[in-house]
Amino acid sequence: MRRWAYVVRRLALAALVLLSVSVITFFISRVVPSDPAAKWVGPRPTKEQIAQARVKLGLDKPLYVQYLGYMGDLLHGDFGVSVRTHQPIIRDLQTYLPATLELVGVGTIMAVVIGIPLGVFSGAKKNSLLDHLSRLLAIAGVSMPTFWMGLLLQLFFFGKLGILPLGSRVDNAITLYHPVQQITGFYLIDSLVTGNLPAFRNSLVHIILPAFTLATYAIGLTIRMTRSTMIEVLEEGYITAARAAGIPERTILFRLALKNAIIPTLTVLALSFVYSLTGAILVEVIFSWPGLGSYVTEAILSVDFPAIMAVTLVVTVFYVFINLFMDLWQAFLDPRITLG
Amino acid sequence: MRYQDLLKILGVAVVLGLLVSACAGAAIPTPPKENVAIYAHTTTFPDIDPSISFSNDSAVTSNAYETLVWYNPPGSEELLSPGLATSWESNEDATEWTFDLRQGIKFHDGTDFNAEAVKYSVERTMGMGMGASYIWDAVEEVEVVDDYTARFKLSYPAPLDLIAASGYGAWIMSPTCTEAHDSAWLNEGHDCGSGPYMIESYERGQRLVMTRFDDYWGGWKEGQFDKVVFDIVEDPTVRQQMIEAGEADVTYELPRENLEALDAREDATVYTNPSFQNLLGLLNHKKPPLDNKLVRQAISYAFPYEDLIKSVMKGYAVQAYGPVPTGMWGYSDDLFQYRYDLEKAKELLAEAGYPNGGFKLVMTYATGDMDEAQVGELWKAELAKLGIELEVRGMSWEPQWDLAKSDPAVAQDILVFYWWPDVVSPYSFLRGMFHCEEEILFNLGYLCNPELDEIMDRANELSGSDRAEAERLFIEAQKILIENADAVFFYDVNNTHVLRSDIKGYVDNPAYPHVVFFYKLSR
């Protein structure tokens, strides 16, 4: 009962957060110097065209009326129309959001699969060769600039070895002859579900470099955090007791110790995931990945305020829900944590 | 123990590596022998609706749609060539234009091309009132004389043949197709054109695929392309790697320093030629000291033109002769050109009452544009020698334009930006940037010279009926601008396109910027 009350309260707070974010973003984007009516018309607007556009876009109405109109449409699922492309923003979101989620998702999985085991073994075997190498990897991952890392990987794996592609989500040949049927927008899932094996293989190969580039930071973070929490946990009394009881080391590490050590790491990973939704822009540009980062950057540079609003709200929703999920999961993992 | 762990990790890595190379090596089953051209394009396409498109999306619309008339590349015998119209003529004062249309043409949806389609297309573009629809402002009525004759009645004289050749807003579309669908449908990856290629699919922000229109009226020959793929690749390094690896066949906007090495390769060719885009610095006529002609002339003499073209542009630009770019009708290399001459500049400054400079100028430019930034830096160094302080301010276009449209007394002194023509006529440059404007749009130097306006307006009126006289008048107008140093005319930008060497038939047409007419190419 307590848990449900907690969830409801959190959701109510979430709605409040979204509302505040929408108000702030809306009014900021109107205060910034720009002329959305002119932008709507095109690069060479005439006076008459601008005047017409101003009326059509409702820009002649007072600001609060515009805001209420926008929120009204939003509640019907209408994110409005982009000032730059004149297309419904919901369409753009349907293209860019799954692409980003796929990229960031695979990156996070890589961070978990590579980072956590390395962090665990690092913590378990402090100051061993493995530990030193992991810590080196962690520092490297966190300090190397993403775009430089991406270009290096491209140069090496595409330029020198020729085993991985340069960029984009699939090869031209796939788009032409084995196009992926758009169901979820996640190429890996869609191609697998429709039995499109060539497309599946191709999307997998294409996502490796950009996801890895994106993951290097998270890997570094994960290794370090897991390592330090593991070291703490492994010094607890119950671990020694478990060892004395003859429980295999693998079980001790991954079942007993990790469960207690992992919470801070997962929280940070979750935040890193949401940050990358728009923060992956550099990776997107280098690997020609059609993601939310590039989309919102273009929107910001042309002060396309409906698009900026839409992306801000979507990312806020993600932040709020992922935080809620993490809090609930922590409570699930560790019964000592009380909600509320 | 620890060696076992290391081995385990190594093992996993090896397995992954094998998996990856196996996957990569696996050949994608493809149908036999299709000739595909890949264009690595630098930007996304904002809007591919032919009535609205007014940006780089012309790269796509120019292959899916056609205009009545085409503007020929500089150096051609004729200025214009027939497109969907076979011939055209106007009445004496160019207020009535009659186009004879080509027969037997089909749109991609199977319907016939005729005068009704022309009327519909122009009226749709005018009605939507966006993009470049204003080019048709003179048109009062489009009359369908018969199936293959269309007559335009204008409310004032205008060069409708040039207008109908514009790369923006002059596309002819199928009425049936456009009526049945809306702009959003077009932007999902469809077209209603008559051109040699049809849009097959469009993944926004990623890739647009066009396929051959088998019933194209021009017919098809051996070696022409079956499919054209536009790959959107924003990073220039990646585009270059694609061209080098053969993963792209055409691209542009690569780092200038790499062009020579690229051209030297056997498998790549660099095509460079002047475009119709130029870089200008509009000078604030409403704020001292630039309201003084002598000061404007002085700073025009203080700019190191040759230095910029040689060291920054690496030869991929030519110094401008006035506002009309190289190769366009109305251009003249007989016009006076300012040269770098600090002595002359000092003289003029002294004459104007600023013998040691002693004032500050603010120059705004588009942030991120390295060429414009360099222009500012070079100029700053030279002006410093004259005792003039130049603040070089990079701004995003929106705030830059906003500032420029505000009170001239507090706006910038110099605004540096590019201009390119919508309709290929000197009037686009002159009217756009130098005509008196009550409500400032792009006359961001706030110039108002009624004598100049009269000449350019008269020239525009005559550009349809007496092009030679119009040209003479446009050159007169440019003389005035140059004499008064109303702007600094930096340079005409070069277009550089890089293509794989096995592609034949490429000729750049600056009237259609960065458009590759794939129908004309073969491999």
C-alpha cells in the first residue's frame, strides 16, 4: 500500500515538473531574439509572407493564449508543427527517438556487460594486473573526448581494417533491397521480428562503433564505481562468513556482494542514459546517426521553438520516469531502503 | 586464478571479434546489376514540397520535377534552354508571356502534362505563399489557351522566362497527384513530378532514395543510373572517407586543404568553378562613421583581398566585381574593383576627418563559418594599422538578423553574409540588399538611394523585353554601388564538387546550387 501511495505521489510530482519545464521553455524560446514567422516562410521571406505567417501561426495572439493553445494540443498528442520543416513534430520524434533509444540502449548494455564484470573483478582482486588494466581503461574512457574517440575508431576499423562500416544505421544496399519494416523504429528489433536476417546482421554491424564510442564514458564510470563499492562491500563481515562457509567465490561476488554494491552504479548509469538522449550529438554527427541530439541542435540553431519544446518535454519525461523506476528498483533490491 | 580470468576475458573478446568479422564479411544478397549513384549530402532536407522548397532540398526536387525553362551554365551559347516548354515569347513590354509546351509528357502518376498542370502548379505555389512563391508576384492570371499553350498575364513587366527557370518555386507538378495528397505526404517520401527520377523512399535525417522513371520523356540510354541515393552525412571528414572508399559517388564541401590531394587520386575528380553565391559586407549607412562615403571607401581599400583568396580560400574564390557574381548575366569585369591599399585608405580617412582613425566598428558574421571568421580577423589586423578598432562578433543567424532589423543606430556597423539568387537575375542581388526598404528585411546596410532604385527597377522591367538594355542598366547600378562603397564586395564563392572518376557527364550549373542532375550522368 505504501508503495502504491509513493508511486502516485511521485507521478503527481512528475506532472508538476513537466508543467514547470513546459512553462519555462515556452517563455524562454519566445524571449530569445528570433522571428519564427519569417523562419516558417523560408530563407528569403517578404513582408507580406511574414505577415500572413504570423497570423497563421497564431503569433499575433498574447503569449499566455499561445501557451494554453500549445498545451491543449499537447494533451491531444499533437506536438505541433516544426517552424523549420513545416512537418508535424510527432513524425520527427517517431524517426529520431527510436534511433536514439536504440543507440543509447545498446551503449548502456555494453557499459553494463563490459563495465560491471571488470569492476567486480577489479574490486575483488585489488592491485592485480587486471585491476591496473581496468583502472587504466576507466580513466581512458572517461577522459578521452568522444568525437576524437569516434574518429579514431572509424579510422582504425573502417580505414585500416575495413571490417566495420563508416556510419549510418544500415547500408544503402539494405535500404534498397532489404528495407527494414518500421514497427518500433528499432532496426535490430524490427528486422529480427520480420525475419529480415540481412538487415539484422547489417544493423548490428553498424551499431557497434557508435554505441561503443558512446559507451566509453559509461564504461569508465561503471568500472570505477563498481570497483569502489565492491571493495567496501567485500570487507563486510558476512562476506568473510560466506567464504568460511565454503560458498564459491563466483556466487559471493555476483550474488551477494554485487547486489549490495550495484545501486550507486545503476543510478549513475540511468542518469547517463537519459543524458545521452540528447548528449550523443557528437557521436551522431560522426557516425551519421539520425538522433535526437542532432535534431534538437538544428532546432536550437534555428530557434524552432515547437521542436525545442517537444524534445525538452520528451527528455523530461524520460528523466522523471527513469528516476522513479530507479528509486523503486533500489527499494526492491534492498529492503532496508524505505520509500518516501 | 587471475590468469584464468584473463583468459576468459580474452576468449570472449576473440569470439566477439570473430562474430563481428563474420557478420561484416557476410555478403548482402542483392539483385543483379543495378547502377546506383550515391550522393553524400551535407544537410538534411527541410521540406521537399515543390511549392515550398527553398533550400538544399533542391538537390532532390531538381531530379523529381522539371521547370518550363532551364538556366544554362555560364559559358553556354544561350542563356536559357527549353524544359517543359519548347518555346516562349512575350509581348512588347513583357506583360504577357506565352509558352508552347512539350507534348507527350507524362507525370509519375501517369497523368498527362499540359497547360492545365502549369496553371495549377503556379497557382498552388502562389496560393501557399511560402518559400519562393513571391517570384510569381507579377502574375495576375494564368490562361490555358489550349492543351499545350499557357499564357501568363502580368500586372507589371517581369522576366517570366527567368522566373520560370528558377530552382525554387517554379516546379511543375501533377494536379491529380497534388490534389489527392497533402504536403505531409510529399514529405514522407513521395513526389508528383515529371522528372527523370521518382522518390522511392525517405528516411528523414538519413537517406532519400530515388528510382528511375521508366516513362521519362527524354528516354534512357546505356550507363545511366537506375537509382540515386542521397545519404545525409554531416561530418566532412566522413564524407571524404566515403568518396575515397567509393561508398559515395558525389559530394561537396570538403576541407579545402584536402582537395588537391583528392584530385591527384586516380579514382576521384574535383570539379571547381565560380558559383552564383558571393560574400558581402553590408555597411551601416545610418550610423557614423560609415554614413560617410569616404570612410566606407577607406575601409574598402583596407581589406586584403588577394591575401584572403590565396591563403584562406586557397584559390577557391575570385574577388568580386560588384554585387553580381562571376558568370551571371549582368556581371562585368570592367567595373572598378577596390584593391588593398593602406596609403589610399589613410588619405581618404584624413579627408573624412579621421586622420588617425580613432573609432570602433562592430562586424557581425555567422558563427561557425570559418571563412567569415577569417575575413574578420584579416580585416581587423589591417584596420588596426589605421587606428580603427574592429570588433568581430560571431552570432547565430536568428539573433544576428534580429539585431540588424532593430534600430540602425544601435545595430552592427558591418554585416557579413552570403547572397545567392532566387531568380537568376542581378535584380535579386540589387533589390534584395540595396533597395530602399521601409521595413528592413535584407537591406541590412539601411541604404536608401532613390536614383539607384530607379535604375534597378527600370532594369528589372526591361529584363524580360530588352535584356541587353537591362544588362546595361544593371551595370550602371553596380557602378553607383561601387563608387559609393555601399558594401564591401569580398569574393564570389567557388563551387567544388568531388566525384568518383568513373562518372561521366558532370557539369556544374551554378544556377542550381549543389544540384546534381543525375539524368545527365553515366558510369
